[in-house]
Amino acid sequence: MTLSNESACSYTCSVGMDMLNGQGLMKPYGYQALIMDIAERHLRQFGLGVDNLLQKGMSWVLVSSSVEIIEPIREEITLTARTWHSEQDKLTFRRELCFSDSEGKPLFKASTFSVLMDINDRRIIRPDRLDFEIGQPHSEFLMEASPKLRFKGEMLPCDRRKIYPSCIDRLGHTNNCRYPEFAYDALTDGEIASLDRMHRMDIYFKSELKPDDSFTVRRSSSEVQSGELIIDGIHDESGKQSFVCRMVFD
């Protein structure tokens, strides 16, 4: 298998008990965890996984992750996944992922945007300055997605949290799978029970959260009944927006 036909690769993955909530519905964390698992397993095949890049002094950093839910997941099942590099610009790499059940029916699809970062000076590396092959994009897009979010509604504080050691990954910052957990914890009981009506989730990673950082969680003033809910995190010391999670409901 080469980078030229990477879209032909397929993988199996499992929805575990930890990904489902008390009502048996897939939590936002579950989607993100499956996306990152498949992306890493796939990139590793081509020498572009975490270990491979760390040896070169760099790493992938996720900018945004968008999920479109076709059929809500309500049980521990085995899925089949495909993924491919679909687009590249001056800084970002776009990747598509499709997850299907045992009969080949798509259950959810995703698009991610990532950059390559120098792990020493924490600077983004331009793709045209790489000394190794990434491969040409396979321009098949599964959904409308963008690494940027435009939202100007009112945001109301609802919680204050701290980053503990359990949140930190190999790169020394909060792992991207933790952010949908922060957003999930800001939902009301009624909203949690409505997750079977969530048909889209977008997560934007704006600035790093590191050990002992504290941040304020905010919610948009709109309710789920309006069809859209925005949750973000503001770093208490710098005042910077750390993440934004957008959930869209039927």
C-alpha cells in the first residue's frame, strides 16, 4: 500500500462501554476517540505516525474536528473505517474518515484539519519545507467543514475547571479527546438525554491547556431547542479561548 491509494485502506474499531452514557448513547468523546485512533493507525502505516514524526522533532497538532452523525450509535459494536488525506493548503492538512457498521451502512463521517508543529519551538511547519513525502491529496470530501468558526452570540460562564495530570498526553498538553469531555460535562440532564438528536459536532482547538492551567467553561445563551449549542473554554490566566465545541441538534 502506498500514499497514492491510501483511500483503499480499511480498519476495524470498536465502540467501547466507556464511549456510551447512562442512556446507552454515544458520548461526544467516543466520536473523537475513534477518529484519532483510526487516523493514528493509518498514518503509522506510512511512517507518519506519532513515533515516526517525534524522531524528526515534529508532531501533528489537530486544529479542528467535524463529525456528521448519520445514525446514532446506541450499543457496543464493531465498526469499519476508511480514511484519506483530502486537501492541503499553505499550513493545514485535511483528512476524511467514514465509519460504517458490519453491513457497510455509514453511521458517521468526519473531517479533520491538522498542522505539523516543531515540538521544540512550538511553531507550525510549512508543508513546502518538509524533507519527506506526505502524498498528494485524494480530493473526495465527505462533508462541509472548515477549521474556522464564526460565532458572535452571547456566552455565559457555567463552570471553572483545572487541568490535572490525567489530561496530559505525550506532547505535554491536554489531549484533544479531553475537550469533548469538557463540553459534555457542561450539558444539562435534558441535553444529555437528547444526544440521539445530535447530528453534527465541531471542535476547534485554539490554544494549549497545560498542567495546572485553570479555565472557565462557557455556554451560548441559546438552548438545544434552537438547534445549536456552543460551549467553549477560556484560559483564566491569559484570557485566551482554548477550545470551542459546537453541537447541532435536529
